[in-house]
Amino acid sequence: MTAKLPFPQLAKVAVEGFKLLQDSGQIGPSDLRLTKLDLVNDSALVASIIPSVFDSIGVKTEACTVMGFMASFFKEEFALPSGVMCFGVRAFSDEGDELMYVLSSLEAAQFCCEGKAIEWLTHSVFQDNTPEHKCTRAKLLVSRIEVGLRRLISVRLEVRHGTNWWSAAVPRSIGNRAVEASKGVLTTGSSGAELIEYTYLLDLKEVILREWEQFRDIFGACARFEQAMKDLNSIRRYEAHNRPLSDSQIKQLEDLYSYLAGAMTRVDSETVPSFLIENWRQRLATIVQETSARIPEMMETDRRNPQLVRPKFDQYVAALEEGLTRIKTVVVPPGKQELHSQLEREWAELWNAVRRMQQAVDSGNSIEVAAAAVLHEQALGRLRHFTATYLMSELGH
């Protein structure tokens, strides 16, 4: 039989229990620290940890250990606080920087108890801020921009100068370096489309600025483009040497990616690989469908019985919270930011409407319940209209 305790006392017992299991060698590693448990929005039980390792896989492994402990602790020893729908783990560095945040449903957390780490990974939501993950993401974004710029230059300058555009438009110093770098790979007389693969970011910047009239319609102000390329090259030096990137650098890189890749996508959809857009579409489709499946059916008469409807509201709110968290972790391709942001806004409005209706039902005021129900139906209608009119057309439904 499970015991019930006030949450502050329960959280303290859990932290102490984890330490006892570590000291007895039943759970590890010994230098993994579980610092506290928090009840977030009355629906998520979140553990804060300081892991013993700081690479992405290592942090996930230790988060799984803690997740499994919580799933077992609140199943076999103590009752789960009422309304809790998911477990979370937040991993921090010794300096207090957040390395990772993972959310798992109660069912997904159970996989950690059963040694099914792969199943847990695929059924949980991760926000990875480890230095390793940041560097990998930076390399990916920089590479996509470079590939897009090379393709754009080849297409635009061939239209302007013909098949000999390389010799006509590319500065000799850049051309000579590319020929030297390609020795042993390319043959004499290779095309510009082949040689441009041996150029660097600053080379690409110089070529575009030299032929600016051919690119003005894409990038807008010349000064903005020039500064963006300088900033991009500065970040590239960090990722190329695997140096740690700060959160501000990652944010700056994402803004640069949005500007440069987004501008190129408007004139050449192939600049952004189709698999990126398809991945974005499919992930949103999955989130929408799985969230819809978790929302309980509520009859109008249910609202008159707070004890009956309260668990349903808790489930509704938790489903929307988890869905919004998952939406915010999806990588958005250039050209889709506005659509994605609108989905976030409509989703958040529905979440707010459900919380207002939940509060009205708790108050027992029938007028407030009726008014909140109208606002909920309006928010739900807007989200449904948006997904049917805009989002689902993007998803191919």
C-alpha cells in the first residue's frame, strides 16, 4: 500500500531515498546528484540533477536513471500527487546552466524501470542544451547555409555570365585557391559548379558582393548581408574547432540561418533540403494527433460535478502543456517560422481557455462556467480552423 505525504516532505524523502540507494550501490553513478523535486503547474513532477558527465548521451543516460527511480518510487512506495500526468528531469552544470530538460508521460517513464532505454528515448520530449549538441547543431546550420550559397552563386552567375561564369565573375585569388585545394580530386578545366565546392564562407561573401546586382533582390540591404556573413564566419570558427558555443551564439546563428537560408528559399526551394520540411510537417502532425487522442471527452453535464470533471481537466491541461513543449522543440525550416509561431499562439490560447474553464468549474459559479465554456469553444474553433485550413494543408492531409 502506498503512503501519502505533503509534497514538500515527499520531495525530501525522495531525494534522501535516492541518495541511500546510491550509497548502497543499488543505483548509480555515485557522483550523480539529485538535488530537488518540484511540482510544476500541478501536473508535472520535475527532478533537478547535476550529472556526473556532460555529453549528450551521458546526460540522457543519467536522466533515464532518475526517471526510472521516480516511476518506481511513486508506484511502489508513495502515492503520486493528485493531478500529476508526467515526470520531468532538468540537468544542470555545476555553474547552474541548464544542460537538458526531458519530459516523459507516466507510461514512458515506466520504460526506464524496465531497462527499455530506446523506447523511453522515442516516447519522451528532449530539449538538449549540452555543449556537444550545440556544436553539432551549429555545424549543421552552417553547412546548410554554405551549401545553399554555393548553389545560389552557381545558378545566378551562370544566368548572368554563361557557362564560363567562374572565370568571368570569381576573383582570381579565390579561383586559384579553389584550384589548388581541388588538386588530385578534380581535373584541369573543371566547371565552376565543381570548383565552388572548394571555397570558404568568406570567399562566397566576396563573390556575392562583387556581383551584388545579381543578389540584391534576394538578400535586401548589402550592409546587412555583409555583416551577417562576418558574424556567421565568426561562429563557424568556434564550431570548426569544437569550441563551446554560448546560448547567445546559438540564438545568433539561428537568426542568421533564418535570414540567409530563408532569403534563398524564397527564390530556390531546393536550398533547404526537402527532408527538413517533411520532417517538420510529420513531427507537427504526430504532435497534433497524439495530443488529440489524450484529450478526454467531456459532456456539458460533467461541468456540474467538479469531482467528476476535475481529473478530466487535469488530463486536458497536461496534454496541451506537453504538446506545446513538443511544438517548441521542433526545428522550423526557413519560410515556415510564421506558420509555426501562429500554431504556438493558437495552442497557448486554447491552454489558457481550458485553465479559465477549470477555475470557473472549481468556483461553482454557473455564470462563470458558461462564459468560460464559450471562450473555450471559440479558442478550440480557432485552433481547429487553423489546423484544417493551413497546417493540415502543409501536412498533406
